[in-house]
Amino acid sequence: MKEYQTITEISGPLVFAEVDEPVGYDEIVEIETVEGEVRRGQVLDSSSGTVAIQTFEGTGGIDRNSSVRFLGETMKMPVTEDLLGRVLDGSGNPIDGGPDIVPDERRDIVGEAINPYSREYPEEFIQTGVSAIDGMNTLVRGQKLPIFSGSGLPHNDLALQIARQATVPEEAEGEGEESEFAVIFGAMGITAEEANEFMDDFERTGALERSVVFMNLADDPAVERTVTPRLALTTAEYLAFDKGYHVLVILTDMTNYCEALREIGAAREEVPGRRGYPGYMYTDLASLYERAGRIKGEEGSVTQIPILTMPSDDITHPIPDLTGYITEGQIMVDRDLNSQGVQPPVNVLPSLSRLMDDGIGEGLTRGDHGGVSDQIYAAYAEGEDLRDLVNIVGREALSERDNKYLDFADRFEEEFVQQGYDTNRSIEETLSIGWELLSTLPKDELNRVDEENIEKYYDEDEEAVEANA
């Protein structure tokens, strides 16, 4: 262990010290103040005989007389199956009053990249119980599917609903395959009020028993925010690939994470990129998102749902823009639907799951229901277009066919998307509602579904009721 008393500068969360031997990047550092208080940090830069250290607990009390010790190892996460049911802070320390963690091993939080050759293509369904996701933007195991939201929208309620309800349906399991399901919940930069709401919900519903919760609060150091998702993902990889769990990782809010990157970059006096964010933010985000996936020969999987709030609801902002490039689609939380009282306010038109088609259809989740989501999407899109036309010419000027599509759009929001945050719908219930809605349209309008499926699932009574109305 090397120890120095050569601190030359303190700038924000950064401490600069001179060294006479090479120091490794990301190496863990202990800084001891004159009063004997020990702070932990991490090496950010070690060029030209000077190292830049980012401290996890702030730099208050550190001065030029403080001692700097380099521990010769990178930050590690103590992992064990006993972490399930535990609540940890953003640095991985227990904050639930439970016993100390006795780890099976300690793992580097940077993780190991999955060899592309060893990746197994994601095509197995995860049921969230939310119709707008399961029915229209299906999530599959090993996928990374972010939720794009805005400030003040109820994305936290949607995140908690998914954390409570997400499961692998029994029929989706292969023969002889018995894998348990776990949720890793990583909160970054949230308020104490939000943290209390999260914990109350986890404890009230019993979801905590199968979860590991990491809590980084808004008043915690920004540097800790950059560590929290890596601790969460390291835990997820251990449970998935060592213990065979199907793990769903929910990370909220990635906007707070990126703001922390920008704050640290400014303290390091780096040349900024778009809107002041670091030029390496794309690479940094990719190093997190690409830790989702499946590995050939392994039972477990890591699936990610990162949640971010788009500043000013701007989807072209660097954070959602870069996230969209890396991930496989997005779930859009809509402000207009929220103002109408729709829960959850998911707008399916700009939403997308690029791996959905690989997880549904013959021999997979939905059997012969393929094409239903395409037909619903097309009908809702037409209804949305007609709403704009109604504002100009009035409803009386529209044809009977157009009025059916307008009614379809209204019922789709009221019956399919609207379900509340406590309703857990199976995929069968979601598809039943979908067919009920499609049955309000004339048969000859259903051009995206096979004839045999129309004969099997189309409800003639629903069409008659709609016609009489």
C-alpha cells in the first residue's frame, strides 16, 4: 500500500496529488484527514506524475496535510444470493438495519463484456402485467428497453408496477428449465420522499423479498451516482450467470446519472460535448446498457429497463438520443394521456420494442395471435389522425367508417391502456381486450390478421352492439 502527503489541489469532488510511481486507473483510494476521518475515492486520471481522485463522500475537511493511500485494487461489489431482500445505499452498504453482508466473493464493478459470439438472441417473453407493454411493445429476456418520460410524469409509479408484477410465465419456460425471477432496483439522485415511496411500496407488496434495492439520494455525492448502476449490474450478473436467475434491472433516473457525469467532467475541466455533457457519454452509457443479455449455455438472463426524464420533453436531447441509439426501442410516457387521467399514460404510437417480433408468434408466447398488435396499432393511428380532422370539420362530416375508428381510439385508451397501477393483467387478458376492441371494427377492415384467427377470435356480438350504438 502506497501512502503520500502530496495533495496539490482540491476542486469540487476532485483531489489532485503528486505520485512517484504508476497508479492504476479506477484504483480505490483512502484519504485520511488530519482529524483521522477516512474518505474513499477512485482514481480518474494518472498522467504526468499527478493523479486526479474523485471522492465518494465529498472533499469537506480534506486539505494539503491529508494522507492519500492507494489500495492497489479497483472497486468491488460483495455478491451473494443473500442480497435478495436487502436495501443498500449508492455505494453498496446496507441501510436497512440488517446484518452485515457476508459475500461469496467480491467482483469488479466494471464487469466483463459478453463475447458477441457467446450471446444468445433474446426471444423469450417477460410479462410485466401492463397491457401497453405486453400487448404492444413486448419485453423479452435479455433486452434493454428504456422508458422515456418527462419531469412530473408518473414514471416512478410505472417502475414500481413493473417491479411488483414482472414475471416469466410458466408456459414460456422450456422443458426442465426452472429459473427464479429477481429484480434489481437502482435509484440515482432521487429525493428522500421518492425513496420513502419506493420502500413503502416494496414492503407493502412483498416485492422486496425477490429484490435488491440500491438507493442513491439527491443529497448524496454526485460521484456515488456514477457507481450505483455498476454495483446494481454487477449484482444482476452474479444472480443471472452464477445462480441462474432471470433478473430485471430497473435504473431510475438515468438523467441524474448523466448530470453527474457532466458535473465531474466540468470539475476535471474537460472539453465539453453537446450541451455541456462529456464527449464520452455515449461510450459510458453503452458500458452500462450492453451489460444486458443472455449467454449460451447459461440459464439466467439480465434484462434492463432504464428510466430517464427528457429535459423539456425533448426527445432529441443528448440523453434520450444516445440512449435510443444503444437500446432496443423505448416506452414513451405521454403528458397528454396523463392529463386525461390515463394510468399508466403510455403512448404506444411513438413507443417501440425492436425485439418484439422475435418474442411472439407461433411456438412462442402468443401462439396464433400474431398480427393483433399490428392491427391495433394501425387502427389507433388512424383514429388519432381523425381526431385532428374532427377539430377542423366536426364529427358529423365524417363517414360511418371514420366514426368507428374514432370510437376505437377512445376505447383503446379507456380500456386497453387504462388499467391503473395495481392491476396485473396476464397476456391472455390483454389479448382478450385487444380482440374485443378489434371486434368493434368491420371484418373487412382487419387486413393485418389471418382469416382463421378472425374466425376464431372475432366477436360478432361486439360488432352488433357497436352497430346499434
